[in-house]
Amino acid sequence: MMGEAMFKSIRDEIDAMMARDPAARSRIEVVVCYPGFQALLFHRLAHGLWRGGWRLLGRLVSQLGRGATGIEIHPAVVIGKRLFIDHGMGVVIGETSEIGDGVTLYQGVTLGGVAPSVDSHNQRNTKRHPTLEDGVIVGSGAQVLGPITVGRNARIGANAVVTKDVPSGVTVVGIPARAVQSREQPKQAEPRFVAYGTPIGDLSDPIARSIDGLLDEVQTLRARVNRIEQRSVGGALDVEDGTVERGREGEGREASDPPQGKC
Ligand SMILES: CC(C)(COP(=O)(O)OP(=O)(O)OC[C@H]1O[C@@H](n2cnc3c(N)ncnc32)[C@H](O)[C@@H]1OP(=O)(O)O)[C@@H](O)C(=O)NCCC(=O)NCCS
């Protein structure tokens, strides 16, 4: 009965990997060719030993897994269902990391501490690695550092360095990581998995969008100034709080003002 449940859980994990990798063609291919799958098997064993108090043996199994797959997962790490580590080489997952269900990591990802070598003794047995909630995707080479939380379905761009919490559903890129967001909100409440983290909607940087907004505002104001100047040519200037009479063209302007009708 227990064996049956374990077999089902392994089959679910293989299916989840196939669903998230366009290159995967069969279950057997995943079993024999996917280091991410093999690393998970090593981790399940290492984690069991660790929890059973066999700490050194757990570390040893974890190191064997690292040698075989290029993926280093500390045996204490708590991992949910259907983790997919694609390609995997160079992935490092630190001791106090927590990983939810349906998470995807690409090669070269680190879930690490911010400064493990500084005052190491006091850092022992404290939470110093990230928590990734369900459905998170972490792009290749990204470094997620510190006891931060990456919210549900958030995405971290390739090579980003993330040291602050990431809210659910948000995509962050760059160093330090900053948010980019869809211009069009996804219609689905639960966005479907997109291979390689490539989003469906049109994304833009919120800073760039703010600058766009300011440029729009400048253009609106410029057009308004032009209109006011053109009106003032006739001698009468309308302003919002009343009408101001002008004696002749250009009266009241500074010498440095641009010519009327231009800006
Ligand atoms: C973050 C990510 C999911 C965004 O996907 P996207 O739709 O291509 O994003 P966009 O190009 O619309 O991004 C919006 C802005 O963020 C920038 N950006 C996207 N990904 C970035 C990254 N990893 N680092 C820095 N900037 C990035 C874009 O250049 C764009 O900036 P711009 O508006 O100034 O041109 C994707 O780029 C990514 O990094 N996915 C991980 C893929 C991966 O690891 N693949 C490995 C497979 S083996």
C-alpha cells in the first residue's frame, strides 16, 4: 500500500516534469536523463535519514546526489510536491530553504544565505535561506538570498539577485531584482505554467511606465502652454481663474521665453 503511494507520487513528479519541459518525450527519458528527477530521489532519501537523526549519513547521501547530478540540496531542506529542477547543474539549495508545490528551478540557481561566512556561529540553527511558495519559477543563474519569501506563482528572471520578499504573482528581474508586471492582467485566476518562465502577457518595467506617464504629462502641458501663448497673441489671455487682458503681444514675457507658438 505504501509502495503504491510512493510509486504514484513518483509518477506524478515525472508527469509534472514532462508538463513543464517541451523537450521531454517520455517518462523513461525523464527517469534516466533528467538530473533534476534523480536529485529529488537522492533528496527524499537524504531528508528521511536527516529527520531520523542520521545527520551525517543524510549529508553523505546528499553529497552522493551532488556528485551524480551537479545539484546540491541540503538534506534538511523541506520540499513540496512536483519540484522540477530543469538541467540542474550548479543548483545549490541551502539548509533552511523551504520549497512549496509545483516550483521550477533552472540551472545555476542558488537559494542561499546573505553572508554565511560572517559570524557563522550565531547564524547556526536560524532561518537564513529563502522560502519559495507554490508555483514559483526561478530563472537560470538567479541568486535568491536570505530568509525572504517569494510569493505564490512569482517569477524570478534569469541572473537576478533577489534579497527582498517578492509578492505573489510578481515577476522580478535584474540586480538588485525589481518588479516587472503585465500590462494586461491575466484572465485566469491561476496562471498556467509557462515553460522557461516566459510570460503570456505584455510586460513592462513599472519605472519605465512611470517615465512614460511623465512624458505624456509633459506633452499635455506643452500643448496647453502653446494654446495659451497662441491666444495671448490676440491680446487676451484666458486663464482658469478668469480673463486677463494684455495690452500688446508678448507683454509680461521674460526675454528668455521661447518665441510664441513654439516650445
Ligand atoms: C523574467 C522573464 C520571465 C520575463 O520574460 P519576458 O516576457 O521575456 O519579459 P520582457 O522582455 O517583456 O521583460 C520586461 C523587461 O524586463 C527585461 N528582462 C526580462 N528578463 C530579464 C532578465 N532576466 N534580466 C534583466 N532584465 C530582464 C526585459 O528586457 C524588458 O525590459 P525593457 O522593457 O526595458 O525592454 C524572463 O525574461 C526570464 O528571465 N525567464 C527565465 C528563463 C530561463 O531561466 N531560462 C532558462 C532555460 S534553460
